[in-house]
Amino acid sequence: MSRCPIIIALDWDAFYCSVEEHFNPELKKIAFAVQQKQIICTCNYVARAQGVKKLQRLVDAVKQFPGLVIVNGEDLSRYRDASKELWYFARDMVWGGKVERLGFDELFLDVTDMIDFNMALLDNLHVAGYSRNLHSVPSFFFRMSQEDPSVGFSCQLESVAGNLATGSIPEDFEGDNLRLVLGSHLCQYIRSQILGIKGYTSSGGVSINKTLAKTAGATHKPNQQTVLFPEFAQDFLDKFDIGKIPWIGHKSKSVILDAIYKNHDPDRARDATVFNVRHLANKQLFINSLGQSSGEKLWDLLHGVDPTGVQPTPDIPTQISIEDSFRSLTSLIEVRTVLRRLSNSLLDRMHIDLMDSNGDWLGHPQTARLSTRSRSTGYYGSRSSRSDSLPSIVFSSSHSRDYILDYLVDRCWMPLFSKVIGDMKAFDIVLLNVAVVNIEKPPSKSSDITSFFGKKHHVNNDIKDGHIEEPIAKRGKLAGEYAGLGEPGFEFPLQEDEDVIYEECSYGESCVVCGQRIMSFALEAHMRFHELAE
Ligand code: TTP
Ligand code: MG
């Protein structure tokens, strides 16, 4: 008999605030918000209780809540480090390390194997004479280790740990339902370990796929968890606006509603619930308006079907990219200035994500890729990219940062930029993205590093003329140097139109209105936020 996966979704509560509180516990008692550029990217729950909202404009929040404390959150290194630490910590508890990271503050845990192992123990109890009626199983010891029977926790299986997304505990308290009950206790345990040892609260969702677990987890916050049994999934989803279903963005929603209502029906907004959309549309309409793959996928999501499994996030990112967007860049001087600034952040990120604490490289990107977006294609339009070998000077510890930056910009990014614009006489750029990709494991220390680079990279002789300064700062030092760089970032998967399988470290995009960094897939929703505010 095939069994459903058991998936736990975790989302750290008021994440940037929690990190700030971690370093300054005094903040826990007061209402405060984290500022990035002109916006409050998040606020703690004390502030939320007073009415402060995430993504409020700073000027409005300060006016409305004069006592609100503002913490500058443009230095992302602490959030990034905390995010990584929590990810590793959670991953250590999950068999096979089946944990996927989404951005800084969300994790998906596939705990199916752990549940099945413990289900087998329950079955043994049954064989030993316990009734399957769980009231007669006083306390169950959930094993967290296959080898060591003493590692685990006790739980009462007659009840679900946490909230129910909807409905009651199913009558049929066996099979997958019982596996979800076990999952709820496991989720509770994992969250309590994270809180007890790392000091971070989280909101959890438990269900049979990522979308259901994530949607359920968002219903009771903070520091709570919610279980969604499959038989109630449709009822649960039906009440949501389709835009609230994970992975359905503003643009897709709008395309679907246009297709359903054809013209601008005034009832349109009211009728955007999953229930209405399911009844007014059909799969073919979705496919016709969104294309075969997206149409099918989104239609399935509205029915609680999400076959995308948990993809464990690799330790080393497959690529690192930094980008920024602009109202208009029309001169080479402007482009060069921006590319130099982005390169500085890119080097910082490479040091943080690809270097261990001894200063040894864990991964060597092989390729440099420059992407741009022109005003003519619009803020959501397609990008043009060009790639070349990444100059090996970026790994140098004997050249100054300034020297490396100038080298990189003049020998790599600017030539790539000329290729992108081709023979265009004038250009108007709204987005620049610099990325290092094809990250390979470096050769072992005993092998010759020059032979590794020899195949692709040539460090020109004139590099030797660069004045030798102290080595580029290592990870620890860099973290401290982040302050004031003014390159706020965000890490989320890139849009589908980019040829990226998975990217841990994309920085998302800057909103052209407020400058706030937003993950690409959320940008449309964020723009809508501005539209509504205006
Ligand atoms: P969220 O999980 O959306 O928010 P949160 O963790 O602060 O609050 P909640 O308790 O509701 O989960 O985002 C995680 C962090 O990402 C958040 O702390 C700040 C940052 N962020 C941005 O920088 N820009 C954004 O537009 C959003 C939504 C979040
Ligand atoms: Mg959160």
C-alpha cells in the first residue's frame, strides 16, 4: 500500500526580529521593527499587537506609532548566519537530511522515513496485545534514532499536537491519519528543540505535501503548529483567496481571473476564492491561459495536489548571484559603478558561502554570468545573459580587494556587458545581475591548484603588479565588515525563466518603488502592495 509523504513546514517567527532579539534580548519586551531602505520589512509580535504591519512604509509607521523602535536591517549577514545555523540544526534531526530551505526563514522537512519506522514500532505494540484504539496506548516513545532506542521523546498519541487546520480528528484514526498524528508530535518536538537549544520560535505545518503543510502552518502564528488531514484539505483550501496559495503569484492570479471573468467584473475580487475558481474554471482553462505545465500545476495546487517533493538543499550553493534594479541606467560609467558595487557584495558572499572558517575554499565557481533587463522589456520582462570563465584572481589572497574588483569589472563584467548590448547605440537598463555559477569542489590540498585553473583561467601577468596587501578577510571578519555595505539581499529561488536548477543564494530583486529586496516570485505581489497603498 502506498503511503503519503509526511511533510513538516517550519517558518521562523518574525525572523529578522528574532535574530535581533537574540543579540539584544532587551528588544524582546519592546515594540520594534526592522527597517530596510524606506520600508519596515518585519516587526516583532509586540509591535504587531499594537497594529504595526510588515511591509509598512517606514514614514507611515513612525508617524502612526511614535514609540516604535527601529532597527536597521540592511546588513543581512546576521540573518543569513542564523538561518544557516537553524537549517543545520533542524537537518541534524531529520533522517537522511531531507530538509529543503526556502529563503532565509522557511524549511520543509520530509520526515516520512522517521514516521514509518515509528509506525512499525506501533504495529509491534499492537501485535503485543495493545488495542489499536489508541486510548489504550498510554504513552508512546517516538524514536529519533534507528540505532539507539533511548534517543527520542514520549508523546500521547490519542491527541494531535497543536491545532487542527480544519475539521476534527478524523474518525479513521489509522493509516495516514495516524502517521500525521505522529508527524504532529515530531513537529512539536523539533520545534521545542529549536526553541530550547537555539532560542528561536517557529510556526509549523504538518501535512502530506509542501503546499498543504505550508498553508496550514501559516494559519496559527506565532509559536504554534497546525495539522491538516488530507480528507479536510479541500475544505481548508477552498476558503483561501487563490493568491494566498503558495506559488500562485499576483500575475498568475490575474491571468486566471481574466480568463474566468473575461472582462472586468466588479465581483471579481470577491470571487477569487479557491472554491469559486475551482467551480468557475476547469483544468483546460488553466492550461489555455497559463500553458500546459503551469496550468496543470496550478490547477492541481488548488486541489491540494503538489507532487514536488522536498529537495534537500546542498551545503554549497550551485550559484551565487547579486542583483539590483534601477529606474534607468543609460551610461557605461553608471553601469561600471554599479557593477563594481555588486562585485564587492558578490565577493563577500563568496567568502561567506564558499569559504570555511580556516579560509579554505569549499567550492570554486568556474563561470561568471552577467544578466540585464532593459526598460523595453519591462520590470518583469525577460533577461539577457552572457557568460565567460571567472577570472581566478577572485580566489587570490594576495591581491587587494580594490585590485580584484577593478580587474573583475574591467576584464569580465564590462566585456560581458558589451556583448549583451551588442551593437545597440543606446541602452536603458533596469536590472543588473552578476553571478558566479558552475561551482565545483576545489582540488584536494595535495594537488596543484594551478592545474585546476589552468584549463580555463589565465591570470594575466599584470596582476603581479597589483600591490600586495593583507589577505582578503576570512569569513568571521567579513561578517563584521558587512555593516554599511548598503547591499541588502534576500535569498530565494530565481524565476523560472532563468536557466537555474536551484539557487540557494539569489538575492531576489529590488523593488523599483521602495528599494526593498523581494524574492522574485513575490515581486508581483509586492508591487500590488504599492498599487493598493497609492
Ligand atoms: P516572513 O516569514 O514573511 O516574515 P517574518 O518571519 O518576519 O514574520 P512571520 O512571523 O509572519 O513569519 O519573512 C521572513 C523575513 O524575511 C522577515 O523577518 C524579513 C524578511 N523579509 C524581507 O526582507 N522582505 C519582505 O518583503 C518580506 C516579506 C520579508
Ligand atoms: Mg517567518
